[in-house]
Amino acid sequence: MSGFAPRPQTPYYAVIFTSQRTALQAGYGETADRMVALAAEQPGYLGVESTRGEDGLGITVSYWRSLEDIKAWRAVAEHRAARDQGRADWYSHYELRIAKVERAYGWDAVDDAPGDPGL
């Protein structure tokens, strides 16, 4: 299923980035695509899921093996530059949360097979 990140073995970490976009579009799409590609090259990267509404509110969740991997991603120079440009041009507000994923499961209507073995 496209759009869904793989579901790795727990535990792992989710970085939840919720943002409100400004009206400025110049360069945003290219930079966002580049950040996804660059993140995928980093040690500990597990996947990403992202969506944005018509009102400019977006949520991107990236998944990482460890807190150390997240810290290293934050320090990547190209990522820092994109973050600075986002603050200057593309976002009017954002929130970032880091959560430890201790349990994960899914379901698919195609095969109607439960993916959760129970609580």
C-alpha cells in the first residue's frame, strides 16, 4: 500500500511534525522531496508518512530506530538549512513531538486478516 511506511519490529521512535504552511510555495515541494530522500539515507531511518490538507495543515511522521539516530538527523547540515528556510518562508507554526512506539499493528480490507494478535 503506497503512502504507508513499513511496520518494523518494536520498539522504535516516531517523530511527529505538525505544521501550518504559509502561502509561499517557491521551492517547498523540491525541498520536501529532497528531505525525504536525504532522511532515507540516514542510519536508523525506518520510513515516513505524510499528509497535508487544503488549509495548509500538514502532519509528517518519520520513524527511527533510536533517539541517537533522530539526534544525528537533526544535525545533518542540509536538514538544518531546510529547517531554517522553513521557519523563514514556509511555515507560520509547527510542533514537533517524539514518541516511542512500543506496539504497532495494522489491518487490510483486501485480505480481511487481523494484524493485531490482541491486547
